[in-house]
Amino acid sequence: MLQFVLALLEAQATFFSQGHHRATSTQQYRGELGVQLDRMVLEGARKQRDMEQRHAGLRQQVVGGASGEAAPGAPPMQGYLYKRASNAFRTWSRRWFSIENNQLVYIKRARDPPTVLMEDLRLCTVKSCPELERRFCFGVLSPGRCCVLQAVSAVQQRRWMGALQSSITSAFSGGGDPDALPGPHEDPSGHWVLDTVLRVPGNGTCCECREPGPAWASVNLGITLCIQCSGIHRSLGVHFSKVRSLTLDSWEPELVKVMCELGNSALNRIYEARVEEMGVKRPPPGCSRAQREDWIRAKYVHKQFLPRPLGAPLRLHPPPPAPPEAEPPPPSLHPGALLYWGARRRRLLTMAEALAHGADPGWANGAEGNSTPLLQAVMANSLLASEFLLQNGASVNQSDGDGRGPLHHATLLGHTGLACLFLKRGADINAVDAEGKDPLSIAIDLANADIVTLLRLAKMKEMDTGQGQTDATFLDVFRDISLMASDHPEKLTRPHSKSSTL
Ligand SMILES: [Zn+2]
């Protein structure tokens, strides 16, 4: 009996040891397979990026070819358009339009000096206007005005809109021929940041002492500073002001756009609302450090010049350029709720005002499942509002009542640009919600290939596969998606979704 048991044990031991031996022999193969899979994911991401770039290049060529652009130096597009007057009569007149030096200009008669319709195409967007009674209309919108134009045919309308769009793109990437000049794609630390940010109204002089040519910025406030004032801002601590060089530091495209949305004039309307009324004098350029420090501390630490109470109409000149259709915030919101309200509507200036009044970026709205301002910005698919909140101390991992943080929500809503932003800012990819799902499993369930790729790349980065080339590819892919989210959000949206990430 014992002999039989012993024989059985022997046989089992032999079986298991042989099995173990076989399994061990496949270890090398399994390791190789894992490496191969990693490489394939990376290759896939790189190929997708190359295809995107090639596609963008081809589209540019098609647009260029269609507009008849042949001679170098010629305006990218010119021709007759009907322009709707902005007065009460809304009359239409025919004018010769052209795009020159990133401006949209027109002339009434030959030899007339050109009239500039849109001073800076970088700040404009173009959209078709199918709701108008006339056909082939499109609108060019800048923060301050909206201009409606009519082309003579559908083809012309498409050409004009394409030409304006590519002018906007090339203006943002440094102007001129996007193939010839290093734009933000090639040179994220070049002077394009300085040039872009200084073009915003009021940014040409220091926000505090008005010294011309500021080369520094406070990124959470969205203002430009001279070197002396930047030193004092830095001394306040990052809770008040995050100082960065416009020429020496590297800049993410979304942060540059946030800077363009805010600017010295807009921020001073909030932070200096009562300066005139109080009779306080601004420190002049070249003044003493003590003078500067008194002013800057009074303005940002003691907040002495803020309008009171919160939300009170700003009696100031020039008046803030609010679009007429802009909905005013409901009265008597406390700062946290105003920040939440502004984030949902992508209203950066309202958010800046709420923050000036001490809004907590981590305020959770108990009435809406503990949602936060950052989660509201995700709902609104707003890259800029999200970036602005992150710069002002919002936590990238703060979750709502369902245990879902910004990365969960961006994944659920299919907002690739936002998912990329949160990953860059250190979002926890392993965080699970109340249902026990992490962002990757949500993305797989929703079959969102872009976000699955991003999250896989982030996971691989986390595991630190440790190859120099791999790291470069991660950075490349993340940078490309950031740029795309910032410049061409439509490329990141799935065909059935019409939202844009700005
Ligand atoms: Zn200054």
C-alpha cells in the first residue's frame, strides 16, 4: 500500500517537475513577446503620429493649391467678398479682401489704403453661418468682434475658410510658411512664446510698473512682468504667483493659450478695480524695490484693490470686452461656486475673478455629487479652463462622489486632449472608481483607441522600461497630442462628436 502511495507521489513529483521545466523554458520567449508588444504599441503610436502629420501636410497643400497660391510671397488668398455692415442696417457691400501678415484686410477701391478688418488672425476663429438667409456666408470671430462675410459660391466659401484657417494656424505657430519656420512643434522654447504672449492687449508693458518689453510671466495669473517685478512676484511664493521666463523656459501650448486668454489689461480690471477710486499710485518703471514690493503685496496678498463685493459690476474704462450674448453669473455666488460656474462655461476671466476673491480650486459641490471646478472644466471639454485650474492649485487626482477623478471623466467623455493633459500633470492611472474601474479599463470598454494608446504609453512610462529611445517617443507622442488638442482639437474628436477642446 505504502509502496503504491510512494510510487504515486514519485509520479506526481516527476510530472510537476517536468511541467515546471517546460514552463521555465518558455520564460525567455514570454519576455521577448512582452518586449515585442511594447515595441508594437510604440511603433503604432509613432506611425499614427506620422500619418497625422502627413495628412495635415497634404491638407495644407490641397488648401494652398485650391486657393491658387503659386508665387511665393503672394497673399495666401484674395478676392471679392460681400461684407455685412456691423451697424443697425446690416447692409452688405462688396469689397476686395486679402490675407496679409496674419491680418484680414480689404479695400473699397483700387489704390485705397487697405482697411484692417481683423488685426490678428491668431486670436480669431472661422465658422460657416448656415443659419443666415444668404448662402455661402461665414463668420470670422475675434474676442472683440464678429464679422460676417459672404463668398460668391460654395467653392469660394470653402477656399476662404480654409485659407483663413491655415493663416490662423501658421500665425499661431510663428507665422509664414509652416514648413520653413520652426513653430512650436520644433522649438517649444523659442521666441514664439514671447511674441505670441506680448501681442495680447496690455502685455507689451509690465503688468505692475509698465516697463516696456517684459520677458517674464506669472502663469497662474496670466500676466507679463519685467525682471524686477518678477523677482518680487517670485518672493510671494507659488501660492500667489508662479513666475516663468518667456524666453528661457519651455512652454506647453495650452499654457500659452491660457496666457493669451487672460493678459495684463483683463487681469488688472480685476486686481486694480479700485485703484483710481482709492487714489493709489502705481510704481513707475525704475522705482525702488520697496515701492514695487508695497504695490505688489497690496495688490495680490492683501487684495486691497479688488472690486467689492464679489461680482459687483466693474465701473472702469475701457469696459471689459464681454460678448453680448455672454450670460452673467447668478448673483450672490460665493467664490468657490463662481469658480465652478465659470469652469463649466469656459469663462477664464470669471474664474480669475473668483480666484482673486479667494476661491478654493478644490471646492466640491455637494449638490452635484461632489463635483469640482476641474471636473466641470472636463464636462465642458475645456483644455484652457483645465490648465488654468491646474496652474492655480487644483488637484489632478481629486475625485467626485463616484470616486472618479479628472482622468476618469476625460476618458468616459472621450476627451483625448484632456486625458493627455492630466497624464502630463501626473494623474494617477491606477486610480479606481466606485465600480472598481481604472481609466484604462474604461477606455477599453468604450473602445477609444486614442485614449487606450495614451494610457498604455503612460503605464509603460510608469514601469520605466528604461530605453532612451522609448522615452523620446513618449515625449513625442504626448507633445503631438498636446499640440493637436491645442491647435486642431477637431483632429482628436471622433466623427460622431462635435465638441472642441478649447
Ligand atoms: Zn515691472
